[in-house]
Amino acid sequence: MSAEAMKKVLVVMRHAPYGTFYAFEGLQTLLIMGAYELDLGVAFVDDGVYVITRNQNPKALQVKQVAQTFPALPDFEVHRFYVLEDSLKERGLTLDDLVIQPQVIDRAALAALFEEHAAVLPF
Amino acid sequence: MLYTVNKSPFASPNLERCLQVAPAGSPILLYEDGVYAAAAGTAFEERLHAALQAHPIYALQSDLEARGLSNLVEGVRVITYEDFVDLVIEHNVVPWL
């Protein structure tokens, strides 16, 4: 299938990790959909920015660390990463606090992203 | 009474509502996603700072570590599960779920 014909899918991470299963399931979805010749992107919005912060250590909670898998996503054909600027600012975070370096976008750009994707999957 | 909050202050009004009800002096425990309220430098810091004038505020260490939070609002007391048990023995609990 040519790159032009590939369907664009955007996963939107909106929940913090560990307190709920949203982040785990969003990550699983990205890993699985990478096998289906889709043009995959992921946007970190609201508490979703907490999914990719550095220094997570959930050993005492006996669950898998979520953030560490995101730098490997390009190997699973996920190549587009976005983070909402206001969500970072509200939480006092900068790109230096994150394990990957997503493209920083504003709310208008996020809305434009939604428009250009065939499917928007919220987690 | 010990008030416990487990939701992020950015995703839920729970902590704000809890603070409106909890009488001055009553301890508040932040756990699970509630610990994000204890992080320094956020838009919620000023609110938590004000709350600390009226309440002892505790945050569960394991939940802070899981989320990579180490730079906390001054005055927040980091506690272990054992300390959590002691608090629950000492106080009746209002779980603000």
C-alpha cells in the first residue's frame, strides 16, 4: 500500500498513567496497530502528558513502567508524536521532563489534527 | 477525620471539593493520581499551598515514585504504606472518591 493511501489514525492520550488503565491500553493499541500499515500518530493532551514524564518507577505498585516503551514506538511504525503546549504549562513541565520529544502544538493545531485523521482514538 | 483523595486535580474537582468541606486541622492524604496535586510548579501549587495553611497534607511515597514526582510543594509530608496504616488507625476516614 502506498504511503499516500495509508489511513491516518490518531491516538489521543488524555489520562495519567497508573491510576487507571487508559495509558496502558492506549500504548497496547499503538503497538498492535503498528502491524496494520496505518499512518499512526499519538497526541498527549491534559493529564496524558504525565504518561511520558521521566523517572517513573512503579516497582512498589508491581506494574510495568509505561513511559519507557514510548521511545521504541518508531520501531512499531509510530512516527508522529504531538504534545499540547497548554497541558505542559499547566503542569509546570517542559520537553526536558519527557522521555520523547513530541512536536509541541497549540489547541488550534490539535483541532486541525483531528480534522485530518480518519479516526481519533481516545485513551 | 482523615480525608483521602485519589484523583488528579487537573482531571477531577475532587480535591477542590474536599478542601471546601474538610474542617481546618483535618489531615488530607493524597494517593494514586491524587499525588499530582503535590507536585511543585503546577497550576495547582498555589491552591495546595493555601490548603497547607489549614491542613496537614500527606502524599503516598509509592505513588509519587511511580509517577516520577520528586519536586514537591513545600510542606507536603511524604509517607509510606506503614504510615498510611497508622493514620487510618488514628483517624476515622472520609474517602473522597
